[in-house]
Amino acid sequence: MDYIKGFTYGFMAPKGSYKTDMAKESLVTLANEININTVIFAVAALQDTAQSVVIDYKGEHIVDDNELIEMIRYAQSLGLDTILKPMVNVRSGTWRAHICFFDEDVPCEPKWSDWFKEYTEFQCHYAKIARQTNCKMLIVGCEMVQSEKRENEWRNVINEVRKHYDGLISYNTDKYQEDRLTWWDAVDVISSSGYYPIDDWDNQLKRIEKVVKKHCKPFFFAEAGCPSRAGASFIPYDWTKLTSVDLNEQKKYYEVMFDKVAEYPFVKGFGLWEWHNNLYKTDSAKQDDSYGVFGKPAIEVIKQEFS
């Protein structure tokens, strides 16, 4: 697998968002501003609560198939490899890691079997789009921590997806979960969300390296990044912790992350989090506390790393 110099683009973009000139201009800016070779399209379906068994990937909250296909092909026309990452969010605001049901199916209660049936259909739908658009990789889930113990069901999801897509398949587990997953043999590429505290990268990389060596598969951080907020470098995974804007804290996090990862050649790249399909104005960057790096000092660090 080639080294992935990537960014996640357009997360939670609603229907119609990819049809705008602004969305394409943002993608062009990403391609021109940073020396990336890959863009990850993260499309977010919704279920109402963490115990709902209906997954909505057709509503107004998500880009439709035609605009997604058009944008993937537009990215490829810019010389970028593409990865498709269909994700599930919870409409009530609960983090997707907490989607969970009783261990055993119980009558009159929501069931794992019903949820996985719906989830498999959802992933197969996007597997067909990934094949149609020649995406280099399909990531069949992200940070679904409570569901990961359902090994047989996840193996079935992957088997069904392979009937529709013959490219590389990965699963994006959450931080600290890399050595807990029992079905890495079912995917082609191991990936995780690398939101590790700035002072703990060595410990975590050593731990992950053992997993990668055990399974002899390529690995990359399908997500990694840090908000531009005071204190965020020690809790980069907490998007809810609101503090003062600190652009240099974000820059320092990227510097340390890249320096530490460089010591561990098993890491084959990044899908950095994140690049907005609707960019804020350059002169607004000093007031932006998000994970975005456009117009901020961190972008120069990334450009240098990817050069």
C-alpha cells in the first residue's frame, strides 16, 4: 500500500452541499495548498438513538449518491486517490461508539440482528459506489466500539461488502482499541483514530506496532488531528471541550505527532481530520477553534510533512 497523505473531506455535509461551486473550490484548495495524494469522503448516515435499528442514508442530512459520485470523480480528476468512508451518527447526539443492544436477542427489544441487517445493507450500498468510482479503499465502519465484540456479525458485513467491491477494505477502530479487535484478519488494512495525547505517542505507537506485526497487514491512521484550542493537545479526541482559541497548540500537536510517528515506519499514512467542504474565510481562521487547519499555522507543518 502506498503511503497515504490524506485528509477527510466534507464530513456531515447535507444533501446538495457537494453540488456547490464552494465545495469544489474547497477541494481544489486542499489539493493545491497541501501535498496530499488522497482524499477520504466521510458520509454520515443517521439513526435516531443509540438503540435504534433503522439507519437513514437517504435523507436531507447526507449528500445524495449522484453528487457524491460526481465529487469523487472530480477529486480523481485533480490527481487524487479516493477512499470512501460510510459512517453512522446518532441523531440524538450520542457518540456512535455507544451504539449497543442486549447481548442476546430479546423479544420486543431492539436487537443486534436487526441493526446489523440494516448496517450491512447500508455498507453494501456504498460498496457499489466505491466500485463504480474506482475508490482505492472502502472503510466499512468508524469507532463502533460497543459493536466490535460482535465478531461474527462484522465478519458477515465484510463478506457481504466484498461481493460488491474488490478494492482494499479497512475498518477504523477508535483510539486505544487497536489491540482489542479480534477480527483484523478479515480486512486488508488496519486503521484507527489516532487522537492520542501529545505526551503519550511513544507508548501508543509501541502498543499498536505489536498489533500490526501480529497480523502482517498495512496500517494507517484513518483519523488524526487536534482542535485549535487551549489544552486540546492533551485531549485531542474531545471535540466538546470548549476553551479559548489557540492556533499554536494545534501546530505544536502536529509537529510532535509527525516527529513521533516518523520513528515508527509501520505507520503508512494519515487521513487527517478534517477539511470542510464549506471553508471559513481566511481572515476568520484566527477565531476558528475547530479541527480545520485552513489558514492556520498547522497547515505549514502538514505541507512540510507531506512534501
